Amino acid sequence: MIDPLLQLLRRSGRFSESELAERLSLTPEEVTARIAAWEKDGTILGYQAVVNPGMTGQSDVTGFIEVRLAPERGGGFDRLAKRLAKFDQVVSCYLMSGGYDLLLVVEGGDLMEVASFVTEKLSTMEGVLSTATHFRLKTYKENGFAFDGDEDPERLPVAP
């Protein structure tokens, strides 16, 4: 189970140490020390804002690319995945189960920029067997944040 302090930080990295300490019945010093240790050992990799693209006036395009790979001897998918993850256009790279091996999240200024990445860089790499690209049309929720302005969304009931 994930540490409650990490859960709060994942929900909002803007809580102060005092707020976190109060919520978890810890001292601010304990919170500061735990966060510093996690930053040092790589548990916490960084902090980001979740940005509503509709409010920025920019028309960036996000592509979700399914990639099938030929595994490499002695490296499986890791070496190729690490090479793909280094491209500036790649925002996220995941090893997946199912009908494809990697899922890439790619951003570009327009459809042609993402298409050029796929045709000129991705599909020409040795070991890439096939790709299927899907484009984000609208975002309803990202990283736990709803984009409709509803701060306290009603949870849907779960039926057996």
C-alpha cells in the first residue's frame, strides 16, 4: 500500500509541509525529512502542474501510439523503449500487456508534427514492427483532475 504522505503529494504537490503534517498527524520536520529522503533516493522524480489545454490558447496535439516491437536478445524491450523515451516528442513511454508492447504518449504542435515523428523516426527504427496512432480529442480527467470545473465530482456507484 502506498504511503499516505505520497498519496497526498500525488494528489497535490502544492500542500505545504505544515498542511501535510496536520493532515497526517506528523510534525512538519518529519514530513520535510521524508520528502527529502524520497527525492534523494528517486522515489519522487519531480513535480508538475496539470494544465488545461483549453485554457492556454495553444492547439498542441497529443497522440497515443501503440507500438509492437521485436524483442532484442539480452535486452528484451528495455533498450529500445529507453531509446524511444529519449525523443523530445515522447512525453510518456509504458510497457504494456495485450496486443502491443509499448504505449507512447507523444505531443506535437499539430497533426503533421506527430505524423512526421511516427513516419520519420519511430517506424524507421530497427525493432519496431508496427504502430497504431490515436489522437486525443478532448480531456475529461487527467491525473485525478476533472476538466469540467467540478471540484467535488459525485462518484459513480459500483454495482455487483
